Amino acid sequence: MWRAYGRGTPVTLVVPGLAATPGEARIPASGLPGTRVVVTLPSHGDEPDVPKNYWRYATIADDVLRVADEVKAQGAIGVSLGAGALTRIAAERPDRFGKLALMLPAVLDQPRSAEVREQLRRTSPQDIAKTLPAGYALGDYVEARSKALRRLPEAIDELAGAYPIEDRRALKEVSADVLVIGATGDPLHPAEIARQTAEAFKDARLEIFDLSAPMITHRTELRRVLGNLFG
């Protein structure tokens, strides 16, 4: 399922991360020109639960590409899992998008370490809340994330050891303008993976936020960075 915001061109696809709340999913789309098409992944929002063994980067990328072709998206933004799906599409269809932003990539062409896999399986919304600045107003965020995660135990298990592409060298053929955004202090999305992802493309721009959760705490700065690419 997807929902469009705005009108006209360009058409930009937005692919959220695993367990993203509806509000989180829309954050990268805010303030961009044209039409922003925000994907709702299976087992998220009002979408039905998926069958077992759905959570493979190949399967997710196929679903994302189907939406991209349906809405005729010229550019795309992916967050975490969404970034992985777009990375796979880029490796297989290097000329599909004209502009591509990969936010908080978690993995590239090697599996996560055993320590990170275990942490991923144990991660709760309360763990995420601990990464935010002291006194930051969470509102209903923790409750919404808790509800989302309860629907996704199989997804976390299936994705823990997965990675989107087999060989990063395939990304050298990508013709899109590429922006990679990373953050420090987030063990599930290491800044080093963002650096490796940017280096894999022939000419990508890299932005590293010295923060643990820029999508939550520094949305204005994030909009500026994305606006420089899509504006």
C-alpha cells in the first residue's frame, strides 16, 4: 500500500524502516517538492500480516520496485530496511532512479556481526528512547513503536543475518545522484556502514550526523540535507 502527498513532479518514493510508525514513515517526505509517495510495508499500519519467510531483501525490493513503477517515481528515499531495499534495486537496475537518498543504512554486502544481530533481536522501543536527549518529549512514540514491533518478531529474526546485495561493486554502475545519511551513536545503523555505502557508488555524497536519532531530534537539519538533493 502507498499514499501520496503533494502533487505534480518530481515523484519521489519514500520507503520507511522496519516497525516505522505512520508518522515516522512520512518524515523524509516532509517539505520536498512535487509528489511524495510513502510506502506502507506489509505488517505495518493497516496492512495485513505477511506469510512466514516474506522478509527477504529480494522480496521487499520487488514490492518496492512495483510501487515505484506504478507511480512513475523518478527519485527515492529509503530508511534503514528501506535503504537496503533501494540499494538492491540500484544494484540490479542502476539507471532506475535519477536521485537516491539512503538514510541510516544498516548493512551492505556482508552480514551484521553476531553482537549486532543479538542486539537487534533484543531491541525494544525503550532502548530507542534511551538514545534520545535527556528530557526529549516522546509523546506516544514508545507506545506506537511497541505496537509495531509486536507484529514483527519473524521479520527481526529473518533479517538479522540478511544483507541486500552480494557485491558492492555493482553499485559503481549506478547513474543516480546519490546521498547517504548516517549517524553516530546508533549501534544498529553504524556510521561505518554509511561510509562504506557511499564509497561503493562512483560519486555519492555522505552526510554523518553526530547524533543517535536525527529523524526524531533534528528534522529541520534533515529536511535541509534532503532538500539539497531533491529540492
